[in-house]
Amino acid sequence: MALHSARESYPGQNTPGLRDQAGGRGKALRSIIGTAIVAPWLLPALLIIGLVQIGPMLYAIWLSLYEKDAFSFTWDWVGLGNYETLLQSAEFWSAAGFGVWFAVLSVVVQLAVGVPVALLLHQNLRGRGLARGIVLLPYMVPTAAMALVFALMMSDIYGVFDHILVSLGLIDEPIPFLGSHAWALPATLVASTWKWTPFVVIVILARLQTIEVSLYECAKVEGANAFQRFRDVTLPSLRSTLLLIVMLRCIWMFNKFEVPYLLTKGGPGSETTNLPIYAYKVTFLQNQQGLGAALCVVMFAMLFIFASIYTSIVKPEKEIEVE
Amino acid sequence: MATTRFLSKGLNYLALAAVCLFFMFPMYWMLKGSLETAPELLSAHLLPGSISSEAFRELIGQASFRQYFFNSATVAIASTIVSTTCAVLAGYGLARFKFPGKAAMSRGVLFCYMFPSLALSIPLFNIFYSIRLGNTLFGLMLTHVTLSLPFGIWLMWQYFQTIPSAFRENAALLGAGRFRTFLEVELPLARSGLIAVAIFAFALSWEEYEFAFVLITSEASKTLPIGMTQFVTRDYVVWNMIMAAGITMAVPAFLLISFLQKYLVAGFTSGGLKG
Amino acid sequence: MANIVLSGIYKEFTSGRETHLAVDGLNLDVANGEFISLVGPSGCGKSTTLRMIAGLESPDRGRIFVDGRDVTAVPPQSRGLSMVFQNYAIFPHMTVRQNIGYGLKIAGMARADQEKRVREVARLVDIENLLDRYPRQLSGGQRQRVAVARAFARNPDIILLDEPLSNLDAKLRDQTRAELKQLHQRVGHTMIYVTHDQLEALTLSDRIAIMNKGVLQQFAAPSVVFQQPANLFVATFIGSPTMNIIPATLLHGEAHTAVHIEGWSASLPRGGSEWLGPTDVSAALVGIRPKDITVHDGHVEGRLPAVVTLMEPTGSDAILHLDADGRALVAQVADRFDFEPGDKVSLDLSLDHLHLFDVDSGLALYHGRAKYGARPARAHAGPTMAQGAA
């Protein structure tokens, strides 16, 4: 018994054995050989990741210590000066604040819409399959196309929302949803809810489908009503999934650029400017590359903290074990 | 009892209809807009006034649109090939070999993957210009590879792990070397994983906005999402054309991803898929 | 065809901080053309041993020789052997023809020769008509044949089989077992067969290697392991129903040793070849197979009194579960099914089939004189029937 489990739990165990037959060699030597054998397999992926992700991150850290504008080739060492500038800048704090606010709000709305929709789609209703397909639609629509159609629908001149509201007599004047102080954030929230709620629905639906039906039947036999069954069976099984969703959605929503940018350009004023939009503006519109790089570094740092928590929950290196 | 049951059933269907309406309406609006003439579209009636292919014809008639479409397709196809190849190799390496730092590396890949594209594209802008990749489709293609690569590696890693070692061992006993075993036995067994990775790579590159937005400034290298959104600022009258462009963008992605619903779940739950 | 010698094989697996000993000091030699089985409970090291012979695992210590050549460090593809895996490992993306011919293709055989050889081995296992099918279109039994055909295709010196019948249903398993034996008799490869099923091992093999906890217990012909088990483990592992083990005291006299069980005693001649171990121990374990116990109705003086607790009819035989003064015993009775729980019976233990084992080491001390091949079960069926009739 024990032997079988010992072998089966190490699917890769015998692999070096195919080459490294002599056995009894030093552990260090074996690990060097292992690295040498695996290197060619991983190298192409690592090169590209290095060039497009690690490289720019390191470069951003370096660049953030200088003052440099886009047109000059001069690099003036300022040390942590850029970070000081950022911490003292009201714009930075407002962008960071809006980013957090937008992330939290949109995750709350996505959950508030997504969880009930998932529960609804889990019911045994006719047309459920079709409805699931429809809910998945937004994920398949390219973000740029989606931003454009929302921009059209929310326009104050030819937008369908204003058109309906006016003809119903609910408002007298069309509201420029995307350009008004009061409505820019809610409008962006609606669009992002439409686009990203499917994520929540799909993940929760998948989890719901793995809950044993017998658990519900057992609860029913024990006399639990629908609410009690939800509270005592469904909710506990969803807890870890919900945590996962909140973590992931917060990271993604905090770093969204294209949707707020395409809808509002960060306006009106800088009201819907989050960190990515701010970084873009600083770098390319204000030509302060060093400061822009410092902003990127701040984003990396925040991500790093978030991702550490995330990976300690998900453990991506966990392997499936099959003989 | 029967009445409340009936009532709750009815409410469920009502809710279902509302949900479908909410998620379908923008798509409907896009389709409707693309089939209308520009003046009709501006009146914002719920039903299309007439149906015409005017917007599509005009769109295809534009040289710049054809250029954007061609660029997008080129970048998407190239990055699909590169990303799938890299993912297959790396996934196999992770699944089949033990080496120091494997756990750390798998986490590292996930970290990198969560980097916001925009925060990467800002420093990349300088890097690419200094190594002459600025404004090139090749450079853009490389950035697009990293969108799907982590998920691809993860999926192939999982896939190769589910292939029983007996296949590999048997091939070895029959005389096949490692690379031959990989190519002739294990890769065919992981074929459906490979297809999934390829389709995701295509779809993610096809709709990518941020890298393209920052890195590409020359008209000749712009991709569809960038070129298309510029119609808006240029001239508001062409909304029907913009909607038609949206449809041409949405359709390929739509077709491809609908094949892959089940992988979406795996991708989302693993965190390996951006959303 | 080739002979195989395993010398001082030692293998352990480490998982985390735990080290598990898989094979401990195994010596084994397999003659040219021999069919041997490695048998034992799961975790006994039999599969690991097979995988080390194949080259899929490497021993920590010890050497493996094939035809006198040290192959310990030779990779599996160069050892000139084939293997049939438990789940067959038939490549699902290849047709039966491609599967069988895969090894030939790798070896660089000309296409025409490949086709000829594939047909040859396919005929051998009777799957010629399936060559263009894919594995998913085959039944379990057909897949098993494909796996066997593929193992034979390269005409290897040695064929290893890892529980090849365990995924088949009972009826198919019996049939395939017989076919496998015929196949071996026809082609005569050296074959090593791993199974946890002692019946398969007994019926197929020229010799059986019984392993427990990584240690070889006995390596001998089926009749020998059945009738002269080297120790308590072999005695109880081989044979079904399991051999009864009863603690007994021994009293040694001049010419005889008295074996005493509560309620029964017998006297064995001393000094004969039946005695294997020390003859002066005062306690031992008596081993007696269920079919070597004769059951009489009622209480008879000099016989072991017992009460029937359960009867399991098997068709031709009845397995009787008995209680003899608190000890649970099992007896196998032919052609009598009229026992009821609660029946008082008395038992005769056949001295010719009696075994004694050392209490501490479990090693065999004494084997009854009955020698093999005389169909011992039938030999005792007579008196039992007579008793039943009387």
C-alpha cells in the first residue's frame, strides 16, 4: 500500500531516472542535471516573459530614480525625488483613491449582480442553457467594441438611455452620462459590470455544480427550508470561491485602463482618473517619464502585495497527481 | 402551496428574462447600429428603421480599416503560434522534470502575469524604441504572447500531468527517445489542451488594447481596436460604421471563445486568465 | 530470450521526510524462457522490482544482469525488453496497427517488414481484424490483446507484464489467463509477471517469487510454494481459503513429537526429512489448509470438537466457518451442504498435510509428508463423503 502511494505521488520521480540511471549520486549534482535538462524547455517562455515583463519592471525601477522627459536624452539623477513628488501630489492621491474606490465599488456591484444570477442560472429552469450562453456574451466581446457601444448608448445626443428616460418623462433634459460629475462613475460602473460580471457568474456556477446534490437532499429530509439550505449548504461551499473572486477582481479592476479611458478619458476633469490613466497622462501627455516610471513601480508594488496573498491561497504550483 | 410554487417559478422566469435582456441589449444595440444608416441610428429608436449593409460596405472600402484588420490578424496569428509553442514546451518542462526553484518559478509566472499591461507598456515604450521594436508588429506580437502565455503554460502543465506516465514509459521501452516520446506520444495526447491554448492566445491578442495603444503610434502598424476607437474622435457621424467595426471585431472572438466555454472556467478559477 | 539475474537489489522511496523501503536485498535469477511471477500484497515491492528490471526505476544498490551483461545503468529503450502495463498504455491517437508497429517504426524497420510483423503478432493474439480501429473502439479485452501484441512485436528477449489481467472482468480474465499461458508455451520468451492474485501466479508460472515488505519470501515452483511454504507469510498468502493457523504446544519424545492443541493432539515421527528447523522448540503454530480438515458429525473422542458458525456453499464445495473452543477455523468440505450454524462437529486434521511454523520467526519447521501432484483435495474428498453418507 505504502509503496504504491509513494510511487504514485511522484509522477516526475522516475523521469530523471530515464537518463540518470546510475543512482546514488549527490543531490546537488542531480539538481544541476535536472536544471540543465529542463532549461531548453522553459527557455523560450522565460525569454519572452523576461523581455516583456521582467525587463520593463526593472527598467521602470531604474528610470524612476531619474528625471527625464520624452524629448531629451538627458537623465538627471533625482534619487527618490519622483516618489516624494508623487506622495506630495494631490493628483496622485486622488487617482489612487479613485482606483481603490472604483475597484471596491465595481467588485461589490459585480458580486451583487453575479451571485444572484449564478444562483438563478443554477435553478432547473427551461432555457437555462441559452441564458448561460447569453450571460457569457460580454466576455467574448472585445473590450474596445464594448466601450464604443456603451459610449454610444450613454451619449446625451443620440444615446438610447437618455432617449428612453426623456420619452418616459422621467427627465426633462438628456443627461451627458459620461461627461457629468454625478454620472461618470455610475456610468462606468454599469459598463464594467456588464463586461465583467460573467466572470463572477461562471466561477460561482462552476462551484455550485460541484456541490453534491445529496447534501441538499439530506438537508431537505432534515427539514431545512430553502433559505436554511442556502445558508447551511450553499454558502459554506462558496466561501473560498468568493474570496478568490474578490481577490482577483480587485486586482484587475484596480488596474483597468481601457474601459475608464475609452469611456471618460479620466474625466470630467480628473474625476475618473485611476492610477493607470494617471501614469499614462504623466508619461505621454506631461512628458515626465521618470515620474511615470515611479507610478508604474507603485503599481507593481501594490500588485506584489496583493498577488502574494493571492498565491498563498491558490498555490499555483500544486500539481495534479496521476499515475 | 401550489400557488406560491407557481408564483416563485414565474418570478424566476421573469428574473431570467431580465438578466438576458441586460446582457444582450448592448450586443443588440451594436448589431442594430451596424445595420442602420447614420441618420437613423442617431434617432435612437429601439427597433431598426431599415436594414442596410451600407456601414459594412463603407467600412471595407476604407483602406485604413483593411490595414488595421490585416495588422490585427497578423499579430494575432503570429502571437498564437509563438505563445502556443512556448506554452507547450514550458508546460511539458514543468510537468515532467523536477528541478530546484520549480514552485517559485510557477508563482513567479503568475506574478508577472498580473502586471497591469499599462504599467509595463510605459517602460516598454522606451525599451522597444532603443532596440528598434518600437512601432513594429513584431514587438507588439511579443507583448501579446505574454497575455496568454501564463495561462497557456498553466493549462499545458495540468494537461501533461494528467497523461499517465505509462504512456511515456511504454514509449521509452519501445525505444523512443525523450523528444520523440514528447512529439509522437505526449503532444498528441495533449492536443485538446493545445487547441484551447491556441484559441485563447488568438482571442486575447485580437482584442488587446493597452499595449497597442501605448506602443503603436504609426498609422501603418495600428491594430483594429486602436484604429476603431479613433473613428470616434475623428467624426461622430460614422457611428454606424463604428458599430459595424465592433461587429467585425466581436465575431471572430465570439466564435472562437464559444468553443471553449469549459476552459474559461478553468482559466478563471486558476487566475490564469485575465478578465 | 535471455536470462535475468538480480543481485542485492535495494530500493527506497523518499517522500518528504518519510523514507519507504520498497525492495530490500533482493536476489533473483530467472532462467532463459522461464515464466515467473512476482506476487505479494500491494506495497510488497513487486511492481518496483519489475520497473527496475525495465529500467523505469533505478535501484539504490545492487545490479541487474541480462544474459550476463550488467544493464543497471542502461536506459529502458536499450535493454531489449517489452512491457505490458496494467492499464495497457495503448496510445489513443494511433490505430491498432500503428500501436503495434510503433516500436518497429522507431527501430527503423522497412514499412513492408513492419506490416508483415504487425500482421504476424496480431494473428498470434487474434486481433487481425481490428488493425485499423482506434483504441476507443475496442473493448477492454481487445485492448489487452493489443498491448500484448505490441509487447511481442519487436520480438524482445524479455517480456514484462504488470498486472495485465486486473482490468478485465472475471470471466474474461480466466480466458485470457489461459491464452497467455498458451502464448508463452508457443513463443517461449522469458516472461516476468506481476500480480497480486495468487491464483494467476499459481496457474501461469514456472516459478513464483513471493514478496512481502520488500523482502523475497520464497522463490519456487507453484506446487512447492503451495505444499512446502517456506514461512507463515507464504503459507497464508498462497491458497484460498486461507490456511488455518492454530497455536500448539510440542512435546518431544524419543521417536515422536506430540503436537497438542486444546482438545486435540497428534504425534509426528521425529527425525524425518519432514523436519526442517530446530526440533526442540516447545511451542509452534500448526498450519492446516481448509481442505485438509475432515469434518465429522457430532462429537467423536480424539477429534477436535467444534461448532459450525457459518456455511458458505460455493457450488461444488462448502466453506465451513467453525468455532473450536474460541478459535476460528475454516474447513472446506466437498459435496455436503447440510450443515447448519450451531451444529456440533468434530474435526480431523490430516497429518500428511500438517505444517508447523516457528512462533517467533514464522519459518517452517515441519511439512507433512504428502507429496505433490497427487491431487490432495480429491484424495480427501472420499473419506469426507463416506463420513457424510454414514
